Amino acid sequence: MNAIIGFAALAAAHVNQPDQVQEYLNKISTSGQHLFPPEPDSAESAEQCHEIHTERRHHHCPYYSETVL
């Protein structure tokens, strides 16, 4: 996310240099693809992406119970 913000600022600072702006936009696009990878091709893969696994654990946290209460 930092790269996207940084390259957007650089592109804005170089609006009179189209080649430089295009380079920054390409880097923004690449950074965005890392944040949001393409959707899976198969329905099975999509189901696996949406699986949630939970585990219940008991912890003794006297600090939190004293400060919250």
C-alpha cells in the first residue's frame, strides 16, 4: 500500500513527463496486483479461499481482566 501511495505522489509530481508517469502507473498496477491477486479459476479453489478455521483457546489474562473491568 505504501508503494501505491508513493508512486501516486511521484506521478502527480511529474505530470509534465508522460513517460515517467507511465512508469509510475505500471508500478502502481503491479503493487495493486500483489494486494489483490486474481480470482481462482475453479469453483473448488474459490470454496477453499472462503473456508474459515477457528479454534477456541482459554487464556489467563489478569492484566486485561483488571484493566477492562
